[in-house]
Amino acid sequence: MRKVLFPFLMFVCCIGTYAQDIHFSQYYASPLTLNPALAGKFDGLYRANVIYRGQWFAPKDIQPYSTVAGSVDFSLLKDKMKGNALGVGLLVINDMQNFRSIADASNPYYGKTNTINNTKIALDLAYTLGFGKKKSTQLSVGFQPQLEFRKLNFNYTFNDGFNPDLTYDPSKAGEVLSVSTKPVAFNFSAGAFFNTKPIDWLTFYSGYSMFNIARPSDHVLNTGTAAKRDFRHSASAGFEFEIKKKFLIIPGAYFQYMAKSTEIDLGATLGYKILNSDDKTAILFLGCWGRVGRDIIPKLGFEYNKFRFGAAFDVRLTQLQKDSKAAIAQSTQPLAFELSLTYIGGLKKLAENNYLFNPRY
């Protein structure tokens, strides 16, 4: 097998076996990427959300992974459907791999560039059905068709392409790369979500979602066979305990499986209500989570009326930390951080039998 001289190819391949799709440590802070059934599942008319993740940093202006997702969704017809709700939403995701800045003006990739750029645009449709006299138990289902746009910059060099004088001839490399700049693919996701509030101070919720149902093909080599993307299964669950209307205890769990790779997140978040009046609420959140066998993830959040801000920081603990340093020559510590912001508009004072909510985990 020919050795790729460009160092990040090996790095991307190694990490790709673990996470072949985007993921967030604050998975709950990006509801439409977590579960299509969460569209419209909040107390208000509309919700705007954005989350950014920067992952694994290296020298010379190189950032291997950078992901941003933004969404807006609406919670409709609650009055006419007697506590049930129709959710509609729009989601946009941009995922860049191997983003870097090239200062050499003679380089054909001069400026800022990235090897892989994925953009996804999705529509979301969900329905929430309430059970019981107070509608305190709910089941939601959602569907999410999407278009994916992929741009690839193949600025790789292979051993066989070098001449004795060290000039490079790509025709001798023996690899014929698929150079389509903007292939478009259709994809589809679906999910279900359950929540119940049996007593005033306790809420339980759980959900399951399935991604890549349409199984789009990922094609890199013209001489190779296009590989269909594997299904991604995602499940989440959590409790919310309210103590003396002042404190919140929110334990939770998140599970993800794709192509024989498993991710399990476990942890708890504590909330303290700084303000809790009829017209103003302010809650400070502190949490500590872990990605089993991989990371410790401290979290910080603040909720004020219609706004919710969150931050998370991944600290790698395993042997992979040492291996990744070798893959990224002279890199800094492998780490990731996330920032998220949510705004809920059209919020009115709710009837006591309205239990729609935005899960906090």
C-alpha cells in the first residue's frame, strides 16, 4: 500500500473509524441533530439554536475538525390540538476537516482551505401526542429529509509520484481520485421521543433516532467502489429532579453506535435557580460528564428567561492521546471545546397542563 506523505490523511483515517458522523458533547444543546422528534418540543412559538465545536488543534494554523450547526423550529397548533403540537424546523450543518492556512503564495491551495467540507441542509417535521387528562405523558415522532453537499480538495502527494529530482508528477502516483467538487446526496433520519412527569418535581425522558437511512455513497477513488454509509443509531435518556423549587439535579446518558464504533456518555448536571419569579428566571448549571473510556467533559451553562448558553470542554485521558500526538507532528494536547446558544421566542404563560419542554439533560 502506498504511503501517503500528507500527515493528516493517516490521522483522518484513524479517527474516522471511531466517529464517522458529527457528534456534540452538548448533544442536548442541538436538538435537531440529536433527534428529529424534538422539533417543536418546547414552550414557545419558535426556537433558534446554534452550536460550534472545535476539535483537535495542531501548529501552523491547522485545525483538523471544526463543526457548526444552526437550526430554527416552530411549535404550532398547540391550542387547536388540545395540548398536542406540530413541530416544523430547518437545520443547517457545516463540518470542515483539516482546516488550515497556507502562507506560501506559490502553493495552488494558497490561503485558507480544508480537505473535506460537508454541508447538510435538512427539513424537520414532528408531532407530539399527549396522554392522560393533564397530557403529562407525551410521545413524539419526527422525520428529517436532508440534502448533503460535499467538497473535497485533494492536495495529497504519494511516494510513486516523485521524480528523482523531487519534482512531483501526479500522473505517476497510481491513484485516481474522484475530483467532483460538489457532489450532492439525499439522506434521511427519523426518531421517537418519550417524556413523562408523574409528579411535580420529577421528569423522565428518553429517545431513539436513526440516521443515514437513505445510505448515501461516499466515493473518494475513481478506481474503487463507492461505499454506502452505515446507519447511525442514537439513544438518550435522563431525569430532572427539582428540590425545593431551587435546585435541579439532571443525570443523563447518551449512546451512539455506527460501523462497529460505540460512544457512551454518562454524567450529571446540577442547576441552581438564582431567580425564580413569575416574569424572570435565571439558572446556573454546572456539570461533569464522561465519554466512557475516552474523555472527561466539564460543562457550564446559564439560562435566563428566553436565552440558554452552554459550554463544554473535552479532556482526553486514554492512550489515544499519545498516539494522536505522533499523528499530528508536534501538536498541542488533543482536546475539543463547544459553545452553544438557544433563544426561545413567543413564550407565554402556560396552562398547568402544558408539559412541552426543551430537554436539558
